[in-house]
Amino acid sequence: MSNLDRNVFSTRIETMYNPAMQATPWSTIAIGSLLLISACAMGGQEVQSPQTEKSKPPVKTEQRGRILGIGGVFFKSANRDQMREWYSKHLGLADTGHGAMLPWREHDDPQKEHVTVWTVFPESTKYFDPGHAQFMINYIVDDMDALLDRLKQEGVKIDPKRMDESYGRFAWIYDSDGNKIELWQPLPAKP
């Protein structure tokens, strides 16, 4: 990863998980954009949950090493600024250089808030290497070591490189087509 890519990514993540920054305007903008997009998409109609009263909640597994959600969606573009403008104008995803922040809470523990980062990388980025895809998905995991141990036993290709930052631990794996997948275990928020 180039220093520019690393700086942009670390600034984006540090901003998201810095408790002193949680009340910054990006969160208000992101939530407002999501509500506006949702309201426009539904034509102002009330959204009903697809779950019926008779349906049962999902069974909670106690297995560690689970994917909790999507931590980021990253893709390359030769016209990064134009792409950001298009997504902002047409879909309300405002990426001003640190990614569009899409907050969400865990279903089984609504007190735990996470953020999915959506961002456009320059075409020249090496961050997705050696994968050949124009995109990369980042998954939030609850226990990096348990997940990597299990994936190793299952024969999944695992990148030997690891990254430990002030905002979490990172590892990379490859799917059966050779697409690079980023795994991220955020550090617990400091009280």
C-alpha cells in the first residue's frame, strides 16, 4: 500500500473510531443521506419489516471468528473525482476524501455501533494487490485469530501480511477466484 493510500485509509478509520470525533458532522450527513435516500426510494411510505410476528429470531451462535458485517466497500476508478461526484449527486454517498460513512448497529447487540466505509480509490492504488479485481470488500470480524485458524484448516489462501493499527487489526484472504478480501477486527472503543 502506498503511503498516500495508507494515510487516506488510516485517517478515515481513525476519524470513524475516535470517540472524541463521534459527533462530527459527517455522521449527521451520512444518517440524513440514508434517511433521505430511503424516504425517496419508498415514496414517503412507511417501511414495514419483512419479519412476521410468528417468525422466530435467528439463532445466535457462540462460535468466535464470525463476520459481523461489512466494514468497507472499496473500488478503483480512473476518474476518482468524477466517480465521487456521480455517487454523491445520484445516490447521496458523499465521499469527501475520507469515504462515505454508513453507520449501523448489530442486530443481536444494538448498543454496538459500527460503520461501513464506502470509498473510491485511484486506479493506480496498490492496496488491492495482488488481487486483480477493481473492488475489495472489507469484513468486520469478532475474533481475527479464531477466524484465521479456521480458514487455514479449511485450506483458504491467507496472505501472510498483517497490519496492526491504533483502530484495529487487519488480515487478507483470497476467494476461489483470487479476489483479495480484507478482514478487520476493530479495537474496542475506549471509555
